Amino acid sequence: MPTVAALDTGVPVNHARLSPYRRGQYLDRLSAGRALGDHGSFVASRVVFGDPNSYESASAAVGRCRYYDANVAISDEEIEDKSVVPSMTAIVATAPDVRVFNLSCDNRKPLEDLDEVERREKLVLVQDLDNFIFGNDVLAVVAAGNTPRGVPPATPYPDHYDDPTWRLGHWARSFNALTCGSTVERLSPGGLVSEVGWPSAFARLGPGLCESPKPDFAAHGGNCTGAYIHTAGLGVWGCTAQGLWEDRSGTSFAAPLLAQEAALALRQLERVCHPGARPFCVTAKAFLVLTALPPSLPGRVRPLADRALGRGYASARRLAIPLPGTAVFIWQGVIDGPKDVVRVQLPIPRDWLDQASAPRLRLVVSWDPPVNQAAHDVWACRRLLARLRPGPDARAMYPRGPAHRSYPLLDRLYDLTRLPAGVSVRGDTWLIELSYEQIADYYPGMDFSPQQRTAFAAELWDDSEEPVSPQGAVQALLVSRTMTRLSVPPTVVRTPVVLRVRG
């Protein structure tokens, strides 16, 4: 089973229910000689068992992940922010197989409500987290955070999306981490949210730094009353420090579900790596974004959902069970520097293009750049450029879809029938060009390698009423028989992996 490191307030003091799925040495997190509640147990149980839908199913739940206890300093019954990155550093050094970190750390105030000195200190901590992720190739999942208990917004739910007191705290604004919002997936009497799939009323809202698209995803975190109180019967199921199953609400309990899916995605991707190699975390990010299930919500709640739910629900399922109607390609590699251009051959069968009425390609590119908090307008120091060409000498295709100026994710949609003027398709191989440009100075306190990990996940399908699947045509190509392994440095292979449907 994959392992997730849980950094949060509280400590599991009874491992009777969780011990079969944990690894590593148990580490007490103590303040003034006493343990702090069982928030950590609840979070860890959600990492291990996911989201049981009742007490009965929770009691019979089977673990899918393991968790690793993290030793984090506590001050005034809250995590000491300055201990987070050092704790992660210690885990990477002692348990290098732990690659996913769950940070269910609440922020009592939005970043904008802090005074200038404290806000600058918090941004330095986020900078350190982003640069730690760049330096160590790990995946961090951060809870979006909860608003104060019993305090309703000035504008009633669900029209409170512009309320400044509902903005994100500092950790949730990390560029290289994934931020998880919260939804209500089960209805109960007395709950404020009365529709399945709507955002939890207590969850903090984006956007993030530089108006970046935060949160990234969402998961089930529970409901609250009309007075914004978290009461029994409105929450999600988890295991307490006493080994008892209870229901509670909070984005802290949604984030572990995203962390679990990220860990499962990395485990699946390991199976298509060369012996001794491992997938990049940005590879898992790109795939989770590509295959995320967007929420289907009415127009009334869409403005709130855009600020609360990101791309929707992440799942690693399609790595194990691909859809038969599409073809998915996954590639990872390293760009050696700002003058390097990586060219990846992408099979797009011409026979399929001739048969498909509305051939489409969606390309999701992910990277984890170094950042500098002094670069207020961009935050990230590198911006990646991606171009799709029908041939080596052909002009690049024009994509659809919004693009943030510096957030490390590109999500582009191509209509493959709209070729540039004077361009025709002559073969079965198209070209993806990847490069990056430096858009801000690096933080002077560190040395940064010019190499940049990057990955993409691409999906090919026919968006028509009678779609023609590209699977058969792709697998009939000779080149697809070699597309079975992800590459790692120092050997950079310019061929993606194709996900195959079992016959």
C-alpha cells in the first residue's frame, strides 16, 4: 500500500483500529506535557479508509493506504508553522518512500486580514514549502481551511463567494501543493446545505496568490447548521483516538481523500516505470487533473463552486481501468534549462482522424517551479510553454481554455479539425514541444538547478453523437508497442505511455 504522511493538529493515541495500515515509528506530538485531542486520528483514518457512508460501513472498512506519523511542534494548541517544512525534511530523509504529505492545518484568518509583518512571514513559509516540493519531488495536499465556528457570512449561502472573510489562509495558496475544498455528499436533517454535491458552507474560498485557480480539487467534508455549527449527524465518518467511529465536519477531513487518490495514482504509475525509477509527482498531478470529475451544479451555485471546488473530484481509478472510448497518454521528463526544447512524439492516427466527426485532444501539463515571495505578481520563477504541431515543420495549433500567467498547470483543449492555414496532416505522429522561460529572479537563499521536472497527460476522443474510439487505431500503430514505460533522468525518452483497455 502507498503511504501518506499526515501533518496536522492532534495525535493518534490508540492505534488498535489503524495499526495494520501504518508504518514508521510512532511519534507523540506533545505540548506542555499533554496530547492534543484526536484530530490526527480522524485525519489518518480518512487517509487509510477513505469516506465510509455510514457507521456500519465504517466499522467494516478496508484500508487502501498507510499513514506515517509526523512529529510537528505545537504552540497554543495549533501547529507551529515554522516546524512544517523541517518536519517534512526529516521524513524525506528517514522515509524516502513517503511521497505524499497531507496538511490538514487550519488558518483562523484569511491571509489578507494579517498585518503586513505577519503576512510577509506567512508568505515566506509558503515559499519554503513550494521550494521544498521543487527540491524533493513530493506531493503535498493542503486543506482549504474552515471559517470560524458559529460565524455566518454577511451574504447568505450560496451567494457569499465574494465575502473577504471567507478567503484562503496562507498554506492553501501554495503553488506546488494541491489545495482541497469541501463538498456535501450526504444530506441530513438540520443541515444548511440541502443539495448533494454543493460546496460546504464553512469552507474557505479562492482565488489564491496572484489570482491563481485555487482550490485545485474538492472532496466530501460534511455539512453544518444554519448557525454555522458543526454538530453530530452532519459530518463525515472517521476514527477517534479511542478507536471509535464518529462523524465530524471540516476541510481537514476532505483533504485526506485527495491525498489518498494522489498516493494511489503514484503507486499505479510506479508499475510502468523502469526498474529502480519512480514517477514524478507532477505526473500524478497532470493525470488527476485530466481525469477529474467536475461537479454538475445549477447556475445559482456556479459562482460559489468556481471559488470552492476547483476541478472537482480527483480519482486514480482510470489508471487501472481506462475508458474504452478515449486514448490517454502520459509522459514525464526533464527540461534541462530555459534554452532547452523537449519534443515529444504523440501518436494521433490519421485513419482515426478521417473517421472521427469531432476529434479532440485535451493536454494537461504540470510542473513544480521554484518560487520567490518577492515576485508578488507571479510568485513562480518559471513559466512553461507547450505547443502542439501536426508535424515537425508545421505551425502550432491554437488551443482553447484559460491560462494563468504563472500557475504551474496548463489545461488546453484542441479541435483537431481546425488546422493552421496551409497545414495538412501527413502522418500518424504529431509533436508536442515543451520549454520554459524564467519570469522572475530566484530566491537568493537557495541554489536552484536549471533542470525542471515536467509531465503531461493527454486524452484523445471523438466529441460527436456517434463517437469513434481512437483506442484500436492507436494500439494498431507499431510505435504504441514501445510506449510501455515512463522515463526518468538522466535518460530522457520522448515517448509517452498509452493507457490500454483490456480486451
